[in-house]
Amino acid sequence: MTDPNGQSASAPTPAAAAPHKPVPATPPTDSPRGVAPPDAVCRFCGYDIAGLALAAQCPECGRSIMNSLRGYLFEYADPQYLRTLRLGARILFFSIIFFSLFETLTGFYAAFYGAVLGISHSGLWGNFFSTLHGHMINAQSSGFILTQIMTQNLGAYVLLIGWALLSQRDPGATSNDPDQAARRFLRYTLIANALITTFWLIVQLSPGFRASLATFTSTTSQSGPNMSPMSVFTSSFFITNGLRGISELIVNIVKFFAALNFMRTLARRIPDESLANLAGAMRWIVPISYVVLSCVSGIIVTVVYAVLLDRFQSAIGKAIGRAEAAATTSPGS
């Protein structure tokens, strides 16, 4: 093919299809009379800027209207909103590590207590294990199990705070933004998680639960290996904890997939496709690890989750720098 001047010209090739909706580098200019479209809101404060001139500034915060129309990438978001997301990611990162270590230590303690209980009742190795068992019974009766339960509840609330901050609504978000549906669903699971945790916390603080706990620890420590399994399964303490565990397991499974799905969409606002792929892969890595590697699945989940959250807070920190630079260079900022 040749152009009118006789020079050869290659045929235009269609652009490769983007995996996600592209974000324009410049604001749209096809609005009537060069004004913001009807559904436009300020990306920094959420003010309705529909119909305002593209060259003007937001009447509420003074930021450039053109900057609010560039797209939904973090580069054009309010830096303070991004700091909230980073704080949420940091809370989740440190709390997951701390409470995972706590659960590991209490698990080892429970296994050790069971071993001491069995050996002391068998009469092996003299009086040493019987004496040690007596000290551990005193620890149990002084509220060790209750302290463990309260720490678990504290961990649940700290994680809820972290997820609430990480899923904070962008003040300039619109209903068309890709991450809004995933954010709302995650929020619904957080509400359900908070209600269930609070309900069982009230139950566990009741005098009846404490009485059943005292009866359970006293009976198990005295009966030892001769205790009937049916008497354990039918105790009010075991039934209450079982119902709590089942209800929290169900809501946490739903929250787990909702959180990873949301983080996947959030990563594309950074943008970081490798981070989005990691969040997507974790939806299957965790279930498979529980099935195939059940003995070390908790460690695998903690490590992978920690890596994901650490990368998230680091990437959001870099996005804050770009957003601050964009806000500084935008007219009227």
C-alpha cells in the first residue's frame, strides 16, 4: 500500500485487547461545552462536580476537576484515602503474624497438657508429672482457657478493624468503578463477622459459660484418660465452643474469598497485575494446602498472607507518592 506521495505505508493493525478497562491518561473532552459529565464526582472529597468546567477547580477542596476525571487508578486518588488503606494493610500484616504465633503457642501448650495429663494418670516417672499436672490444673482454674478465648476475640476485632480500613470507600468512587461490587460484598461479610463475634463474646462473658468452663476443666483434669468421650461431647462448654467454632468458620470462609477477590481488584488500581494474580492464586492455594498439607497449612497460610499484605502496603506506599505528585502538579491544588 502507498500513500498519496508514493511512499509505502504499512496497514494499520488493531490494538491488542487490554485485559481490563483502560484508564485514560487525559480527561475526556467530549462533554458538552467542555464540562464534567453528569455522574462526575471529585476524586479527593466526593463533591458533585457534574457540569463544572474542566479547567475549573472543585468548589469543596480546590483540586483540579480535570485530575478527577483521569480514571480510578490510585495515582489520581486522594493521598489521605491511600494512607487509610496502607494503615489497614499494616494492621492486618502485624496482627496476622502475632495472633498466628499465639495460636501456635497455645496449640503446643494444649498438646503438652494432654501429654502430661496422660502420663500423670498412668503413674509413669514417679511424682514429677503428677506435680507438674497439679500446677497446670491451677493455671487452668485461674482462667488460662478464658484468657485464651478473650485473646482470640481480641484478634478477631483487630482483624475486623484492619479489613474495615483497607476496604474504606474511595471518596471519589463511582458505581461504575470495578472494585465497588467486591468492596461492598466484603463489607457485608465484615458486618456478619462482627455480629457473630460479638454474640459469642457476650455468651462467653456470661456467668453460665464460666461455670460450664470450670466444670469442664475440673472434670477432665480429675478423670483423665478414664473420662468417657460422650461426657466431653455433651458438656455445655464443648457444645457452646463447637457452635461458636462452626458459625465463625462459615463466615470466615466467605470473608476469606471476599477479601481476596477485593484485594485482586484493588491491586489493579495500583496498578500491579502480579499482585492481582497472587491474590487470585491464594483463593486456591489456601484450600489446597489445608487438604494436602493439613499439618503445616496454618504456617503456609500465614506466610503467604503476610507476603501478600506486605507487598500491598509497600505498593500502596509508592502509589501515595505518585498521588501526592499528581495532586501537587495539578492546577489549583
